[in-house]
Amino acid sequence: MQTKHIHLIGICGTAMASLAGLLQLKGHQVTGSDQAAYPPMSDLLRSLNIAIAEPFSPENLKPHPDLVIIGNAISRGNVELEYVLDQRIPFTSLAAVIHSEFLAKRESLVVAGTHGKTTTTSMLAWIYEVASQTRPELAPSFLVGGVAENFKTSFQLRESRPFILEGDEYDTAFFDKGPKFMHYFPDALILTHVEFDHADIYRDLDQVKTAFKRLVNLVPQRGCVVAFDAAANVSECVSKAFCQVERYGFLAESDWRVADLQFHSGRSQWKVFRNGVLWAELTMPMAGEHNALNATAAAALAAGQGVEVSAIQQALATFESVKRRLEVRAVVDGVTIIDDFAHHPTAIRETLRALRGAYPDARLWAVLEPRSNTLRRNIFERELIESLSLADRVVLAGVFKQESIAESERLHPETVVSGLKASGKDAALYTDANAIVNAIVAELCAGDVVAILSNGGFDGIYEKLPKRLEERVLVRS
């Protein structure tokens, strides 16, 4: 293998930082730059001794690297991108590098869908990791869009064949507007859900479905698609697959049917019937119907690839989730603070449903920052109101960078609050994280659960709220 100097523009993105680590493991010299280094990926990069140049500057590309990887958040006008184009430095995308550097002669196992793909990818990787203790040939390489707690990392590189990937439907780069997952050529595929999302790059639901149909069309005849059974959009996307399609879910006719799902003290247990015959009893230290479905999908794909049921059971029983997915950030003065990477009304609904199951006697707060490109728009206003109504108390922040959304498309959070109040819910709107903390800290009581919902930093509220609760304890004592 020829060692190269590879530079990543936008290196602090979750996938970009993980790719940097993979490239370093493969022996390449890796450098990168970003507008400003920010955790958690800046912490990961520093632990790998990969320097982060900041801010963007043409000087970061001197001497010229052999190859530049352009992050999909980088647009024309970025000074480094303009320098790369002017100097004719070879460049490519994250997804193309994954294909060329890591997937050749490996088995590509891809998890895709509007919801659940990060958690499901992490589950599948952990199943393979546990299975590899007795079958080393199953030791997985993986790349996932979050920090998998069992591994304490978002990537791993092994010499064996399985490579487990989160298949992102977001666009690839400024010069490649197709979804990243079209570069991954799956040997086997999980398809969780298909809904309208990423309103900044997809025109409508039909365009989203077209992307997933094209992904399904990449799976070879010898491959397999494991697909959720109770969504018409998923059924449409897999209807013309050339390979075997196996459905999972609660329907009686499912190939992998979930039954007798129960939640006890934050744990889930359920039975899985394969083609009508009891296949396994599974347990997992996570609540939520959606998590049981994700786990069943991962189990089904792994079993189809020859992983023993005992390894699957052991892996799920010891699965530690993913950072920012129902993550308990703090318990202070009896108040539990949960961090969840909410990006869509459906994800918010499932998060709140899971918390209802895990904390049945709690007063449940939903504190939302509309930050994703979907939530910042008014297209799902009604669905957002319905999802948030599952909480007892709802608090909204102002829309992140609202001015960048056309007036006709903007979500107006005051309308959401009015809709919630009209349905009898206690809801309020505050400008930012500081205002929210100031408003709610005196109202929080022991036993309350606060779900903080954002796909970004939310102006440090994850640290600010616990700190104020700690100060409240000190004042009282």
C-alpha cells in the first residue's frame, strides 16, 4: 500500500473525524482543518494525535497533500476548497474514500433508514464483536455516526471481512449531490424507516423514496435486505429488490416477528419468531419499542450471515447504547437529565414513548431546540405538536439560525406552543438555553425527567442545567 498525506476539510464532523482515524490506522499521514474545533470529535482527534488546523486557510494545505477529502458541509467559497480547485490538488469525498480504501474485498453490511440507523449499526457491530470471541473471522470493522459506548469510539478497523456501515442518505459533497450510501454497495442491508427528512436537499417524500430504492437496487442477488414490516414507504422501496427480502416487526406474517415485548426497570425483553417458529428470547438494557425493533433488525441480519443465536443474545444483553441516544447526562437533586439526538418529529415521539416506559411515574419534560434542517421548517408542524404532546411539560427554544430559512418555510415555535396549549399541554417558549435554564430550574422537582432534544450543542444546556441544579442544592444546604 502506498502511504499518502491525506487532508480532511471539515474534519470535526462525526463521520469525517472517524474517517480520519480509519485512514491513520491504515498507515496514512492524516491532517485536517475546521472553522473551529469542537467536541466530541475534536477530543477524539486529539486522542489520536491528529492535529486540527483552525480556522480554514490555504496555509493549512502547504505543502500540498496527496489527496484532499471535502466534507459535505463544505461549500464553494470556502478558502481551502477554492485553493484546492485553483491548485488542482486531487480531491474526493468521504464516501468515495470509504469505498476505495476499505470496502474492496470486504463484506459490506449497511444500515440505512430515516430513523434508528446509528443505534442499529452500533448493535450490529457489537453482535459481530461478541461473535468474534469464538469466531475471529467475524471481527468487524465499522464506521458509525456516533460514539458506540461498547467500543468507546465511532470506528474500528480489522483485517477480517465484515465492514459494518451506517448508510447516510444525506448528500455526499458539493460536487456529488447523491446520497453517501450509494458508494457502499451493500452485500446485505437493513432498512428501518423511510420518511421525508433533510428538507434542505430532498424536494419531497418521492425523492427520498427514490434514493432508498436505488440503494436497494445495489444489493446483489446473493444478498439480503432486512426491512421493517409496518411502513408502506419501506414496502414500496423494497418491492423490486433482486435479492431476498426479510421483514421484521410486529405483524403476524413477518419473517422476524417481535412478540411479548415487556419493559422492566429500564430493560426490555421480548421473543422473536422466525418464520412462525420461536427463534430466540432477547433482552437488552434499554427501553423503547423502537430499540427492540432496531435490535431485532440487527439480530436478523447477523443470523442471516451465519452468526450464532447465543452470540446475538449475549451481545444485546450487554449493549451499552450510543452517546446522545437516550443518554443520561446527569442526575442532580433527584432530577434526571436525558440527552437525545432529536432531528425529526417521529424520532421525538419514539424518544418520549421510550422515556414513558422507562420512567412511568415521572413528570416528563421535553426541552426542544428546533435545529435540524427538517425541524427548522414548518412542513411537520402538526406532527411536531403531536409528538411533543406526549410530555407533561414542553419547553421550546428559538429556531436555530431561523434567518437562513425562507420566511414561507420557517417553523414558528410560538405556533407550536399555541397548538400545545390548545390541546391542554403546559408549554412555553424561551429565546435560548440560558433563558430556559433560568425559567425551569426552580420548577424542577425530585423525580422529574428532563429530555433535552437537539441534534447540536444547544448552547451548552447539557452542562448549564445540571450546574444550576447543583447550585440550588448548595443554597438549600
